[in-house]
Amino acid sequence: MASKNVERLLNVIMTIGSRRRMDRAKLFSVIPDYAEATSEQAAERMFERDKAAILELGLPLVAERDVLDENTVHYRIDASPSTAVLDLTTEEYTVLLAASRAWDDATAGGAARRVRAKLLSLGHDADPDLLRRTPRGAVESLPVLSPLLDAVVTGRSVRFTYRGTHGAPAQRHVEPWVVGVHDGHWYVYGHDRDRDAPRVFRASRIESFPAEGPAAKAPRPDDIDLADVLDRMLDSDDRASALLQAAPYKALALRDRAVAPLEAEQLRLPELPRPATRRLVLADVRWVELLEPAAWRAEIAEVLEAVAARHEGPAELDALEAAAPRPAPRIRVSPQSGDHLSRLISAASFVMSRGEADLAELAEALGVSEKQLVDDLQVLFVCGDMGAGWEDLIEAEWEHGTVRVRNAEPLRRALSLSAVEITALLAGLAALEPAAGEAEQVVDSARAKLLAAMSGEAPAEGAPAPPVPRREEIAEALSADERAARTADRAETVLAAVGAALRAEQGTDEATLTIRYSSTDRSGTSVRRIRPERIESDGARSYLVADCELAGGRRRFRLDRIVEILPEGTPMSRPAPGVDADLSGRVEGAVWLRLEPAGHWIAESFAAAELRDGRDGPGEDGTDGAGGGATYARLEGPVRAPLVDAVLESAGAAEVLSPAALRDTIVTEARAGAARHTPR
């Protein structure tokens, strides 16, 4: 059925687009599906659905009444300059192409699948050198995002099944106000109709495909800042500016907040709520000591003592064995005719703009297999201008791996992006931005053009893009604070050096860097000589993939842990041996955790392979049982140091059940942190 709909839509586009205009009666007589409909009303309903699909595709379908006969309606596809789509430079197109690849289009839904095809229809060639140097971003790709974004754009409500941290899955009826990314994860903020109050939902905890509901009724607040909304969830009347003792080159996130030099041993945080400061300190407690306020210091000691006590001795495993496995949510996302049609038109437009295209390269650009591309071309082959008869069909051939398309001029056009698709691209750009380096200005100008397109206020031809603050301007604005400027300069210096090495010819001295690296699994720093290959981003963190001489192979380095670029010839070195627990590498095999509601985020952050719900957990009505909604999570081979930090950060809401050696490590680190915070 879907394939038949695609063929009909393609025939309608070809038939209307092949002439100046066409009246409704003629169109109904030449399109077989309309002519063969069971009734005139059925044909009308089919055509109304097709018009909506064509407009959603981005084609400017125009209806005009005849000036002499108001009962006659003519249709045409507007080709005037006013309907032009994004006017992009080669560099802007390249970064948008990279942004579109940040989405896993196999799971993210229609918006993600259509974006790449529509970009291809613009007819641009990407800059291969810039594409190689542009970070490879990754956005959390979830099938629920498209309907959520649609609801924001159309002002509708949605219904979905949601598993909160404190209860069993429950139906929620929400009017979404904003859908956005924070720290690499998607959140929905809007009016919860059942609770008649604003609520925040983490998209990964939505366990059903959101169904469209009635129009939204609650007034939407102006200028919603998702980060501010999430920060307020940790707000408290107990606020202060904490003073910390820190190991040099460690606790880098805290140093950024304190705008402190990398070697400084004392940090002064800005005024923050007590819960927020506690979480920040616990996340880096292996490297820091909270000096004041004294009451907060005592609380850190108590929390760490409790964590250590909970991990002493053998774990209680009976509840784990009795826990019921949680079935994984099955949210099916079926390809829609609009997705398929976008790809067909984009493929035809791309090939016709070039005369011919390589089959393998075109399939890769579209993100489909060669077999799927051939199936698409076979659909083109049976469609055409129905008003001219069956003889005037599209000509498509793909012999010997070369694709040619002829007699399809109405398809030789760029497809405009919907507001939902623009939002998808903006999220992709956000994933690239932290490590964009010298491409940042291009990212900024591409973002400005997307925002202008979404608002319908396309900039005049030749007009400069709206100004967007750059890192250099931000650093200049902070220049009154020498420490802040130094922190900003470090990030810029590292990114500039990496960008220069990526541009340099392979095998030359310019393609090699000497870096000081602060690892999270051991004290001190290492000095390494590396050959950068590419930058990757997972939305929350950016990594440099490079060949490392010290390690004798390819390694991934967190960009924010490259603390400085050292002069060529600086001797390589590893951190001096210490008495710290060994936190390097991954934990072999499975790790089982018991997670209370406040620690459920660990299962999501470490992509738990299996989840179980405790018998003492939430009841059928969503209320907590004696266990407070305990969840058991199995992690396969997690990286050791970040997991230890996460357990400490959870402040007792997470317990390692196995392996026993990891429990012992938690005891060691928690006791050490508690000892540093006990009264002297």
C-alpha cells in the first residue's frame, strides 16, 4: 500500500509540474487512482491527503480559482524565486551534511530520515577536506522525537507511556512546549494535563510512540531555557560559594565553573544550591576536598561513609534473583510515504543536476543500500506525466554502476525543510559545536540561516547572516577576568592545534602533536605524541581519535582533558606510580547494580544491557513499595573509572552488587574521600 501511495504522489507531482497549471477535473481523470476511486467523495479525500503530503514534502503546491469560473480550481507548483529554499555556501552545506549524520536515521523517525535526502536535493557538492575535519557528532536518536517535535510546531498535545524514576509505567497527557538536548540527552518540557502543572520528561523514558491529542490549551511561556528549567530542579534555599582543594590538572569541569587555572590548588565555585554543589563535588571527589562551608563538608563525609558501609562485605543477591526482567519497550517506526518520496525526488534531482552519478556513492549519500536505491529507481521508471499518456514516463537506468535519470524535470528542484526537520538539524549542529574549532563560524552562519528559514524571514540576497556570538567574542567579553580568559584560551588553543594537524599532510611533522593529557583513572598527567585522525562527539562529550606513540596504537582522548599543547620534542612520559587504586580500563564481564530512584540515570548513561524490577519496587498503581522503586541493572564491560565516579556521585542511590572486586574499589575510594572531609 505504501509503495502504491508513493507512485500516485509521484505521478501527481510530475503531472502538475510538467505544465503551467492543471485543473482539478483533468487531474482526476488522468491519475489512475483518482479515476478508479469507488466514489467522487473517495477521490476527493484521497486528493486532500495527497495535497497535504506534497506540501509537507516542501513543494509549493498552489491552488487558484479560475477568474471566469469560480467552480474551476487550477493547481501548479510555484517555481518563483520567493519559494527558494536555503541558500547555502559550500562550507555551510558541508557542516549541515555533517549535522544530518549526527542522527541515527534507523531509529530517530521521519524527521531524521528526510533531512539527509532533502539536503541532497539542494544540489551542492560538499567540501571533502572540511567534511573530514568537521567533528562526527552523535545525537541521542529516539523514535519518539518526531511526533514530539511535531506537537511543539503544531501546538497539539500528545499521549504516551512514561516510566518515571519513582513509579511503574503510566499514561501521560502532555502539551509540549519545548523539546531539546541537555548534556547529550533529549528532554520534553511542557504542561502535564493530568497534573495541571509544568513537568519535565526525559525522552528516553517514554515507552510508547506518542499519539497526537487535542489542541494545546495552556499558555506557552516565553523564552523557555531548558538548561535553566533542569537546573531549578536542584535548587534550594541553602546556597553558598564553596571553596575546594583540588589536585592540579584534575576536576576539569569544576575548574571551568570556577574559571580557575589548571594548576591551581584552590577553587572558588560560584554561588550554587547545596544539592547541586554536593553532586558536583561527589562526581570529582577522588580529586577534590570541600573546605567550606563546614556544614556541607560534614555532609560529604557522611554520604561517603554511608556509601562505603553499604559496599562492605558480600552483597545481598536474593532480591536480584527474585527481580522480574523488564521487557524492552517496542516502539515501531515504519517508513512513511513522505520519507520514501523525499528520497526519490532527491535522488532524481541529484542525478539530473550532474548528468550522472555513481550508484555506490549515491547510495552512501542517501544512507541506503545499493539494493534499496535500485528499488527506488524502479519506482521512478513506472511514473511520469499522466496527462501526456503512458509514453511520457521517467527514464531511469543504472547499468554498470552509473545512474542516469531523464524526462523528470519537475523533480529537478530543491525540497524545503519543515520546522521539525530544521529542529533536527539544529540539534545536529549543537552536537558538533563543542569541537567545531575553526569551523565554528561556518556552524554559526548555517545555524542563522536555519533559524531564519524556520521563522520565515529569509535574509535578503547578499545580506550578511545575523550575528551569532563566537567563542573569541565570549572570551573577549570575559577578558576582565584573567582566569576566565585563560580557561577559554586553552580550549581554543587545543582545537586550533588539532585542526591544523588534521589539515596537514599525513606523515609530516605538522600532522603530529605533543599533548599533556589528564586521565580520569589515575593521578598526574601523561605527555604523549599523537597523530590526530578525526574528532567525534556523542552530544555530551567530544573525543579526538588519534594514533598514540606512547600507547603504540589508536586511542580516543577526551578533548576537554587535553590540558595543553607542548613544544615539539618534549619527552613522552606516563604518570608517576602512586598508591591509588587501579581504575584503568574496563571491568571484565558483567556488573550488576541496585539502583534507587535517584540513581536510575546510571543505567541510562551506561546503556544497561538488562533491567530488572525488584519485587519490593513500584506497585501496579505506580506507588513505591518498601524498596522505593529499586531497579537492578546489568552493565556489560563498563569503563571502570567513570562508573566508580557515578556510584560516588549518586550519594548512596547506587550499590554495586557484583563483581566483588569492584565493591572493594568503591569502599576504598569512598573511605579515602570521607577521610579527607572529616574534621582535622
